[in-house]
Amino acid sequence: MRKVLKVTDIDCAHCAAAMEKGIGKIPGVTYASVNFLTQKIIMEYEDTVDFEELLPLVKKAVKKVDNDCDVIA
């Protein structure tokens, strides 16, 4: 499955890379790309995973890098 999420207030490529790394470590996520210019997260995850269970984990990974950022599903 693939989802594109909006993320607010990413200021730099370093933060985007750190978010990407954190999201990529979530069990069930097979691909993650964070772009600070477009303020988007593109992620792919296994078909067996429920997105509603993944979303809080993605938000937590983003907040861990920058507390001012927020994910909009």
C-alpha cells in the first residue's frame, strides 16, 4: 500500500532525512521518503498492516525529530 501524507513546518533537508530514517524503522513500512520542499511524506507499507495503526507511529517518529512538525493524513 502507498500513502502520501502532508507534514507541516519541516525546515531543512537534515530534519527530513532524520524523519525518513525514523519512519523507515517502523515495522511494516517498506519505503519512506520525506521532502522538506513539498512538505510531503511518501510511504509504502505491507498490505497486512492497518494504516490507522501506522499513523500514530509515523506522527511519533516525526515529533521525535522536530516537535513543531505535524503530520496530516
